[in-house]
Amino acid sequence: MRGRLISTRMLVIHDPPARQDITDRKKAELEQNRLAQDHRLLIDHTNAPIFGIDTEGKVNKWNLKAAQIMGYTSDEVMDRDLVEDFITPEYKAAVKEVLDNALQGSETANFEFPLFTKDQTRVEILLNATTRRDANGDITGRGLHSFSSLLNLC
């Protein structure tokens, strides 16, 4: 048998710049998604109760600790008006003012007021209302607020 000579050629193709840009963009998107997921997990699993509201005062964030203290799951409070649905009548105006101020950039620390849990236990709350900002420091129109249960009164 005679051997056959096979000719091979190798063509090296470099990624064009556009393809490289897409790869870099995908990496950046994946990193951004990972950071957002880390942020969600941190808020959901922190040992402090945290809730968020939108510009209309509707709940858009309710972490596990808030659910544990208040007795309401995230699904039960989502999109409900925080002040109207969960704040005792005599404190509605004051709490609304604190939250509205936070949405305008004026933060409040250690604001104390009572509210009632799902099982109607009165809980004294210490609220820290903060402004939520984007990476540029601009107010996004939604606040993340933390509160502490000071004392359970039956």
C-alpha cells in the first residue's frame, strides 16, 4: 500500500472586535446579575426587618425578618399601602410624613411608633427611614427601611 499525502491547512480566525464587545458585555451583565442576586439575598436573610415602598407608599419589599416579626408573608403585604393598611390610626400622618421625607432624600433615624401584627399583638417599632439611591446617587423613588421591634405589649 502506498501512503497518501494529505494536505492540511490551518486558518486562524481572530474574534472580530464586535464579537469581543458582546463577550465583554455578557460578562458584565452576568456580574451585574450576580451582584443583584447577592443584594437580594442579603436583604432577605439579614437579621434586621427591612421593607421597601414605592413612590405611592405601596410595599415592594418585605424581608423574612419583617415577616417573622409582623406575621405577614411577603405575598400578603406586597403592593398594599403600608400606612393605610398597617399603621395604627393615630400614627398614620406621622409615619406617612417620615416615609415621604425619605422618598425626598430626608432620612429619619429612630422614629418610634406602635403597630399591630397579623395576630393583633401591639408592637412598638423603631423605624429608620432611608432613601434608596442608584449608582449615581440619584433617588430612585423607592425607599428601603428597617425597623426594630422594641417591646411586645399584649
